[in-house]
Amino acid sequence: MSQLVLFFELAMIAMIFAGFPLAYLWTRPGFSFFTKLNWVLVFMTFDLIVFGAFTRLTDSGLGCPDWPGCYGTSNPWHAIGDIQVAQAVLPEGPVTVMKAWIEMIHRYLAMTLGALIVVQLGWAFTKIKSLGKSPLFGSLVLLALVCIQGAFGAWTVTMKLQPIIVTIHLMLALVLLASLTAYAQQGWQEIASKALTLRRKPISGKLLACALLVLTIQIFLGAWVSTNYAVLACPDFPTCLGSLWPEANWQEGFTLWRELGRNATGEYISPQSLQAIHWAHRVFAVLVLLTLSFLTFSASRGAGSVLPQVSKLSKLLFALLILQVLTGISNVVFQWPLLAALMHTGGSAALVFCLVRMTYWASWQSPIQMKMTN
């Protein structure tokens, strides 16, 4: 019975939080409510990714050591006694009042996102006659994805921040961001109207797919660095401990199924393993820089002055790429400052957003003026 009460209270909190953006969207003129809701979901997912990074970087992931509540309650106020007892035993430990609030706010935001996707699903259902079934099926996929993401959020806590679980949790968040972006840019109303539009596609689909693949691998490597706390395994730049090829234990470093800070046999993970994790991310960054820079140049040249949207996206992509390089170096040189680490994670999410937006203007054929008939 207490679990039912807990889920009811958390559902009410999610509904209240979701009510604020919904009320705002309903009163704003301009685009349709459905279009505005879709882009708000993209914005909220980006914010959730950054706040999730803040939760991890402040060691607040176990601020409430159970799930979905905090010591069986819906908020840290009700669990203050248990939190204070845990904090008295370990004053700088995983459970403190501040960390409990950070963790629960992260969960509230995630539940709010889920509630808004349910609203999106309901709205798509009511618009089947005018928009067709595609938006409904897309919303169902998004709802399933956010539920899977929630499951990994629970396992993050119950499995005590196991690196592969936390890494998949972050990767799924970026998949959700990419999926919501692709969904939002469909322009369901325009598709349903069967209007004829001319659209030039100046971006190579093959090059864009290659860039997405390279970026995905690099984000996984970066998440693996963060979840294993290997950022300072190489405390100098551009070398690692004064070497261009440091001593590294690749097998131990990239054994995926193991506890945090331990190897596959349960012993403490070696410094050489952490160096392997760090160095892989740093070296692969060179390939990412080259690939995305070439994509930026190619898209800008193809767009010319005809498609200012593509030109702006290309410039934004290149600026984000430079920001990633600078924040990545700052994490090492300035010993992993919180702001630089947050910007590095946010920059990764922003790069994913830009690449997915570019798919709107991508073609698997040579860039030509195309007539789209729906």
C-alpha cells in the first residue's frame, strides 16, 4: 500500500511540474500547440541531460539510495531523519541533504518529461484524422524509449553506479534527444496538408551518417571516462604522464561488466586501466574533429546563400566543436572543474542535436533541387 501511495505522490508531482510548460504553451500565439510541445520536449531533454551530468559530477547519484523515492518517500523533506543519520556516519559520503535534493530534482525532471510525452501521445491520438497515424506511432516509440531510460535510471541506483549502466543511461538520453529532435522537425501539419514544397538537400547523407557514427563512438568513450572517473588519469596535455603513448591496460580498462572502481575479478582497477580509458577518448577526438570539420565545410559550401538555415547550423556545429576541444582540454589542465565538465557534456548533446537537424537537408544522392510530394 505504501508503494502505491509513493507512486501516486510522484505522479502528482510530475503532473504539477508538467502543468507549467503546458500552461505556457497553451497561452502562446504562433505555431500549433503540437509543434510547440514537440520542441519543448527537445529543450527539456537537453536540460535533463545537463542536469544529469550535474548529478553525476557532484556525486549525487546515490543521494537517495533507493528508487523511485527517497527512503520510501516522495521527497527528501519526509526522509530528513534517515538522510541525517546517513550523513552523520559519512559527512562527505554519498548521502547528504543537498545530494538527496539534487538526485530527486533530477528524477522529478525525468518524470515531468515522461508526463509530457504522454500528453504528446494523447494529442497525436486525437489528431489521427488530420495528421494520420505516423505521429501516434512515433509517440509510442518515444514513450517506450523514455520508459527504458527510466529503467536504466533505476538500475543506476540499485546497481551502485556500475559504469556500464551509467554509460548506457547517458547514451539512451542522447538517443532520446535525437529521436525527439527528428520527431519535432517532421512538420506533421505540413505533411498532412499534402502541400508541394521545393527543398534543396545540399548535405551528403553518407557523410552525415559517418559523422553521427564517429560522434556516437566518441560520446560513449567520453561517458566511459566520466563514469570510471578517469578524467585525471592523464593529468597533463597534450601528453599523458609525459608520454605520447602511455602505459595502458586496454583489456582491463574496457572490460564493460564490472563494479565501479573494480576490475572483473573484484580487485581495485589499476591506474594503467584508467589511462587506457582516458587516452582512447583523447586520441579518438582527433578523428571526430577531422570528420565534423569536413562535414561543416561541405555543408556550408553546398548551402551557399540559398539555405541560410544550413549555413547557420554549420557555423553552430563548428563553434560547438571548438568548444568541445577547449572544455576537454580545460578538464585536464584545470583538474576537472565543474563548469567545464558540464559544458563538455552539454556540448556533446548540442552536437547530436545539430547533426540530427542536418538530416532534414541530407540526401543519399548528389545534392540537387528536389520536389517533395506527399
